[in-house]
Amino acid sequence: MDIIVSVLQNLFSLQALLVLVLGSAVGMVVGTIPGLSASMGVALMLPFTFGMEASYGVLLLVSVYCSSIYSGSISAILINTPGTSASAASMMDGFSLTKQGKARQALDISLNASIFGGIFSGVLLLLLAPQIAKAALTFGPPEYFALGVLGLSIIAGVSDEGLLKGLILGGFGFLISTIGIDPVSGIYRYTFGNSNLTAGIDSVSAMIGLFAISEMFNQLEIGAKRMVQAVKVDNEGIGMRKMKPYVPTMLKSSVIGSIIGAIPGTGSAIAAFMAYRQAKASSKHPEEYGKGSLEALSAAESAKNAVTGSAMIPMMTLGIPGDAVTAIMLGGFTIQGLAPGPQLFEKSPILVYTIMIGFLLANIVMMLEARVAIKAFSKISNISNHYMIPIVMACCVVGAFAINNNLFAVKIALIFGVMGYILPKLGFKNLVPILIALILGPIVEQNFSRSLVLSDGGFGIFFTRPLSLIILLIAAGSILLGLRKKK
Amino acid sequence: MKRRSVGAAVVLTIVLGFGLLGCGNSNTGTEGSSANKETETTSSAETTSNSVNYPKKDIEIVVPYAAGGSTDMVARAFAQVLSNYLPNNVNIAVVNVTGGNNIVGTQEVYSANPDGYTIGCIAAAPLSIVPLYGETEFTHDSFETIAQVTSIAQVLAVSANSEWNTIEDVITYAKENPNAFTYGVGGKTNVSNLALSYLMMQEGVQMKSVVYNGNSEVLTAFLGGHVNAYTGAATDIKEYVESGEAKILLNMGSVVEDFYADATTMEDLGYESVGDAYTGFIAPPDTPDEIMEILETAFEKAMEDETLLATYANIGIQPVFLNRAEFQELISQTFERNKEVLKYLGEIE
């Protein structure tokens, strides 16, 4: 009981609230700007935490994390440009809604669903962290491979204009993902003696190019005054109560997001796509997906934010980062003198609970701030293209540079931008499969290699382990289902 | 009219792209390598006089490792206190440039302006292992070394309730079951991989290495029981040793901390201590001597700083200092030894 009292005292102090408000604001700005990722936001705030008390320092990082993952969708919805890769799945439906004049609704659904997902995973964090962590550990190389294959099978569900085109693009994305030093064998592939290519093609720069820069080219071609044509703008919002029809979808998506988040090494983007796919498969109106389905949006959004809470599970219970952002947070913990891991719960229970309940609070603070911001944000679509296009291009260039403090990423983004402009003209309208394959390629390939090392070359390893077998069966089922529906 | 403006935009982009492509890769790399760069390229000309006014502006430490990792934390620890030991009270910023087995970031330091405003923080691998594969522009003695500041011992750990209680048990097991014992390692060119390969070479045994991306992935795999042993930095597994879940059987380095004071060392087995992931700071080639001296002195003094030492304790590492010449000597020595190991493994000719 005293623990709870201390925790509440910590959280409802002025300093804590200040930290949460500030962190959410910073995160929201960083997340929305295309190219500035969540990990950048957290890394930026890291030095500020050195002077703070441990729990407030961590709370700052946590609130930046949550809100930057959420706010990537703001730009995805309004200008067809995901602010973070996590929001790539929300882009298709979100922007379609904006074009129909329903930007406000899209933004509301995005916020509400994100909060739902965030709080869902926050509760899991609070109640079941150690158990979930143990379960997550059972994922070895074959299971990761299977998970990657399941992720790739999403391509089947996302290519509206034919499986073949989706596979071609996916194959292309997969090929690109092999560029660089293969970690498992150490072989240099397609690096052409350029040291920058040893790192491979970063999916964030590819994303900026394929979806943001190319969109700017499209806008130039259309030559319109603004991104959204003068459709009757529907400014009616969607409050929490109106979310009821979406609850089953959000629940399923949050579960998916929480599972993916708890498995170290995966990320929000994968969770969002998987949830999108699953929601589409079980939806009553699958034909709307990709064209402005609020249900699709709610699925992608809740999944992506559900990753934030559960990614903290392996971080806090095992000292292992769930994704790139929690890796930075881990460093923040260590510099503060805390050691996440099995002993953290025993040695510093007050701190641990402060963080976990603080996470829930961060989501609430974010919701309040975003509600205010959304009213202003939805007006962005009204800005004339004369301003929009140069500003977005500038943000893209800065964002791409900021990925690795290196101009090379900018070149990649530009190349992909031209690609993203030309490909639709060749008949490939939906470029998402490239991104999916680019992100998942390394996971699939590297874990395939590792599994074969462990099994001395035997392929049986994927089928004799129950977990990977189950996941592979789900993937097969998903693909077959997709093929059947086409007929 | 619309077609023309799009065409113009695309052409402009392609031109811009080529322009960047052309400029970005040169050795004299003055573009974009550091965010803080001002257009003062005359600074190198000014340093030919005896009294050098350095530093005049902010210094950037490039870390070829991800934020939050142990090398990054060392760099940040210094970034916090170093300006107290340099004249003019400038700011010191840490910039992470990751990728390609640390090549991207190391290359950036290599191509940076040798004016003392861009320095690098590296561990052993980028200089003493990676260049052996022949794909990098830089090699073990291409840089101006500033100082070594710590050494993170690489260890081998197994699960507390496994059948192996000593490293000799492991070696015996490996002799009887070649290629059956699996160990996880955070990168093919990581110090721990080379160190363990060296041991295998000397003992004539074979174990299977499962290569991951970084120590935390290895830890995950180890905790999940997917590999028999964890090999990597002692700092990353400290929590589990203290909680009793893991036991460190072999200390491949020369640094000993409390939590593995009992572990067998390479020297106990009669071999050289090859598993030290020494961490230090480097500067681009041809950085003037006057600047190098200022930096070296600053780092040497910073090693006594209380805040720094406290951060070291938090991270779980010890201060180990070698000056410019000694550090370069160490790097070159390990480079030669690693060459032998890689040749034995058939990785290089």
C-alpha cells in the first residue's frame, strides 16, 4: 500500500505533470514531421534527463515515445506522408478520408484508437509484464522467421490490383533489403565500394521518398491549388462514445500490437500492417479498405500504439530493448544508475510502478493535448500547395538527413522519390509492398540463416518447433484465404 | 504547363541527386559530415602558427554505434565533462552514425575535416578487425589516436543450471561433440567472436557461432535458451549474473570486475588476453599535432573527473587509460593477431 501511495505522490506532483506535458508536446511535433522519427525524439531528450531525478527522466522519454508514435499519423492522414514508419499503414485510408473531406474524422479515429491501443498495452505492462516477457523469450530464430513470413503474407492482402504486382514490388523490396553487409555471413552485398551502402537502404529514407517526395511530385503534376479538392468538409468529430462500433476491431488489433511489441526486434510498422491485414480479413466491408475505411484506420492505429507499452515489457523486465526507441531508453536508464532487468522490480518497485502508471498517464495527457491540436491540424489541408509542397520537401530532406546525420540518406530518399513517382505510371499504384518487404526482408533472411546454422542445414527445424509451425500455418492460411477471395 | 513543372521538378531532383552523389564520397569530405560545421575551412591554415586557438566552436563526437549502447554511453559520459578540461568552454555533442558493422560512422570520421572539431569514439572492432576484410578505405593506423578510455571485457556465460561449470567443461564438450556447442555473438566482426575463435584455434575445437545484431539480441536468444552460451560484453549480462541466472565461465579480457572475479581468464588457460574491447577516441588523419596534444591532455585529465567516474560505475566499467602512442600500439598489435585468427578461420587469405 505504501508503494501505491508513493507512486501516486510521485505522479501527481507538479514536476511529473510538467514532464508529461512537455514530453507529449515534443513527441507530437517530432512525430508529425516526416523524417523525424520517434527514436530521434527520444535521443534528443536523452541529455535533458541526466539532470533529472530518475523517474521523471524516464517519464519524459516515455511520453515522447508515445506521442511521437501517435502523431506520425497526423501527417499520414493530412498529406499522405507518414511521420514515422509506424503510420505507413494508416496512410492509405487516412489520406483517402482527407480527400473526401473527412480529415477531422480520420484524425479523431486515429487519436482515439491510438489511446485505446496505448492504454491496452499499458495495462498489460502493469499487470502481466514478467509473464509476457517470459513468453516472448521463447521466440527463437525459426519463430522470428515464421513471423517475418507472416508479415510478408500481408502483401497478399494489401495489393488490390492483383497479387502479381504486389509480389513484383515485394520482390523488389526484398532485393533492396539485401544491400549491405549481411550480418550473419559478413559478406558485402551490392555495396559497390561505397561505405555508406554497407549499412543498407534505410527503410525510413525509402519511405520518405516513396510516399512523401513522390506525393509532392504528384501534386505538382495535378497542379491543384491545394492537396484536397474543394469537397464539402465534414467537421463533425468522433468522440469516444461514437467509437463503440470499432471496439472489437481495436481490441483485436491491440492484442496483435501488444504481442508484436513484446517480441524484441520487431516494431510498430509491422504491427500496424498485421493488424490492418487481420481486420480486413475479418471485416464486413473489406472492399472499403484502402479507400477510406474508418475501421481500417482504427485497426492500424490501435495496433501501432499498442506496441509502445508492450515494447517496454522486455526492456523493464529483461533489460532487452523491444525496438530501437526502447534501446535508447535503456541507455537512459543505465546512465541514471538504474539497471533494468530481473532485479529492477525487487530493488526499486516504486520507480517501476511510477513508470508503468506514468505510461498510462502519458497517454491521457497526450489525448488531451492532441484534442486541442487536432482542431488546428485539420486546417492544414486548406493550406495552398504553393506553401505546402516546398515545406514538405524541406522537411523530407531534413528528416532524411536526421536519420543518420548523413547526406547519403537524402540521396536515397530522392532516388526513391523519383521511383515512387514513376512506378504508378507503369501501373503499380500501391507501393506499400516495397516498404513491407524492405522492413521484413532482413528479419526473414537473417533468421532463416540462423535457423539453418542451428539445425546444421536441416529445414525441419521450422516445422518441428510448435510455435514456428503454428505461425507458418497461419501465414499459409492467410495467403490461401486472400487467393480464394480474389476468385 | 503542369507537365512542364513536373518535368522540371523531376529533372531538378535528378540533378540535385547527381550533385550530391558526386560531392558526398570524396576523401576530403567537407560536406554534411557534421551538423555543426560552419564555413570556416580556414581553421586548418590558422593552426600552422604556434599558439593554437582551439577549440573555437563546438566539437562533435561521432559514435558509430546505436544510441544507448555501451560505446555510446562512454561517449556521452565524456561529452558531459570534457569541456571543463578544454579552453573556451565549448559544447560537445554526440552524434550517432550507425550501420555496416560500424563502417559508416568510422568512415565519416576518416573523411572529416582534420580540424579537431570532429572526433570519433570507437571500440576495438572497427580498427583492428573490420579493415582485415579489405573493404574499407581506412585501416588500423589510418587515424590519429587520441586515447583509450576504458576496456570492456568480453566474456562467455552459460545458464546457471546448465551442465557446464567451468570453461574446461565447455572445451571438453566441444572436443567430444564438434560443432554442437552454440554461442551467440553480436556481430561477425565483434571482438568476442574473434577472441573465442582464437581460443578454439589454440585448443583445436569447433563450436558453432550464431551471429546476431548486437549484444541485446544475443542476450535475448541466450535467455530464451536458443543458444548455449552468451558471448559479448560483461556489462550487458551483469544483471543476470547478479541475479543468479547466468554464470560467467570465461573472461576473455584483462579487466576484472567484482561480478566475475572468479571467472577463468585467458591467461589462466595459458593464452594471451585477446578479449578486451578497448574503447577510445580517434581523430581524422592528419589532424595537426597541436590540436592532438590539447585533446590528449583534456582526455587524460577528464579521466579523473568525479562525474565521469560515477557514470562509469553506473555503466559498470572501469577507467583504463592509454595515451596516443600506446593506444595506437595496442590497436596495431591486436590487428596483427586478429589477422592470424582470421587466416586460420579461412576468412581471409
